[in-house]
Amino acid sequence: MSSNITIVNPLTFPEWDTSVQDFPKSSIFHTKAWAQVLHNSYDYTPCYFTLFKHDSITATLPIMEIHSLITGRRGVSLPFSDYCAPLYLNKSDFRQVYHSLFEYGKKSSWKYLETHDWFNEDDETSSSFFFHKQILPLINDAQSIYKKFKHNVKTNIKKAIRENVEVHGHTSENALKEYYQLHCIVRKKHGIPPQPYRFFKMIYEHIISKNLGQIILAKNKSQVVAGGVFFHVGKKAYYKFSASNMAFQHLRANNLIIWEAIQWYAKNGFQQLCFGRTDTFNKGLYRFKASWGALSEKITYHRIPFNKNGETRQSYLPTTSYKVFKILPSWFLKIVGSLFYKHMG
């Protein structure tokens, strides 16, 4: 059988999405659009290690190669992606591609390889970080989905409606800018710099404007009080970002946003809505997602060093920085974010 392993750049591979969309674990994070977002936002190099047999893809391991004077050179699959499973037909194909990837990493002097939702069981050394993703199965009948929600979810949806909260889906950049303002407020509250607006601009250009996503905004008396950014491809939808103004938390606008998304995706024939990653220590968020009927699935992040002194720490920010960022002005945090995230991925 004729086969070869090639490092593919999906940005220059004409039929990339068509070639990978039928793999069961294929997601929005495997698409050319998401690769374009990461490359254009942070200048990462797409290196998708891919096995071809008779011109058909039988396995691919998506990697962004990061070159940073601050955090070093490494491979990540994939930065700022909740999860990104390898796509393959059988484990033999996976191992072939992984071996090629690992040899490339050693020759390229990578500090480590970071994987989101996959690793090679033959590796002896790695640092693991456990997360969960939650999937809500969708059917065309949204009311049948509603009946499975926990009582508090139904109560909060009804409260938002009584409070005259209005929610609408948008695909304009102006709507994205309105969401981004909330995003920056929430990041400051948590002591984390916001991603640069360029990142969201690329999301608009390559995902939302290409009918692969939408922004759902909640308004009360014409003021935007909450928002969510959703992606979708094939029959799968993804709740990627959310933010809200805490002064209006009592309106329960976020609940109405999610309910609007569920109804829209169910009506349009989507089969599942992914609620995204949840840290295992965040029990409150885990319970919130489960209350919608979302099913949890554990995923694991691995950082595999290429030498004994390989860097595997989870964060490059000192613990004390989170407290400091909470008291710094928003304009300064935006500058920090624009400078830092390129090196963080």
C-alpha cells in the first residue's frame, strides 16, 4: 500500500475541511477556519502531521508550532482550543504519525509538546491536567429538550423573560465589539488580561462571517447585559465564549442566551451543543452545565518534555499577578494581553 507522512498546512491545502470532516472526532478546531484564526492572530505556524494512503488522509495530528523568545519553541495541539483530538482510522496510523511528530520536535529543539485531549501511551514522562467537556444532545423538538432541564434552569429562563430581557443572534462585527467590551470586563474581574481584539477580529473574519458562528446578545432596556459567542460546523455547535455585566446578574440573561442558542441549533438540524471545557476544580460551573442536561466527558491535557529539563508548567504568569491585574486599568490590561498571549499559547 502506498503511504506517506507529510506536514500539511491546512491554509494551503484546498480540500482540507472536506478531507477531515467525516472523522467522528472532527470538530471546529480541526478546520481551516480555526487554523487561520490562530495563524493570523499570533503568527503560529500550522504543522499538521498527516498520513496519506492512496491520496486519502487516514490520520492527522494538528500542531501549531510556536516560536517565542520568552517561552521558547514548542508544539501545541492546539492553542486556545478547548480540545483537539487526533483524527485517525486506526491506532497503527496514529503511532506512525506521532513518531514522525516526535522526531520533528526533537530535531527542532522543542521544549515540549502540549496535547489537548490526546497523548501517546508509550510516553513515560508527561504532566497531565484534567478537564471536562460537556455535550448536550440536540433533537428538533426544543420543548422536549427543555423538559430535561433542572428546575433552577427553567426558573432562571422564566425570570429573564419576566424581566424583559431580549436576546437575538447576530453575525455583524459591531455585535462582536459589543460582546468584547463585556469580555474585557469579565477578564479584569478574574484578574486575567483579555485576548487582544485582533483575535476576535480574526474569529469574525474566518468563522462568523463565513456562516460558522454567531454572537447572541442579551439586552435589557437597550443595554447589552450579557453575550455569548457560538461556533458551528457540520452537525455540531460550540459555546465558545461568554461574558456578562455582573450588575445585571439578577436578570439571569445568560440562561436566556443559552436557551436561545439551544432552540436555534435544534431548529436548524444540529445534533449536539458542546458547552466547552470546565476545570475539574470548578464545581459550580460543572453543576451549571450539568443542569442543562449536558453529558460530561473527561479530557486530558498533556505536556511532554523533550529533555529532562523540559518546561511543563501550566502557566507562565506568577500567582500574585492575578490579584494585581484586578486593580489595573482596563486599557493597560488590553496592552498586556496584546503582548502576552502570543507567547502563552
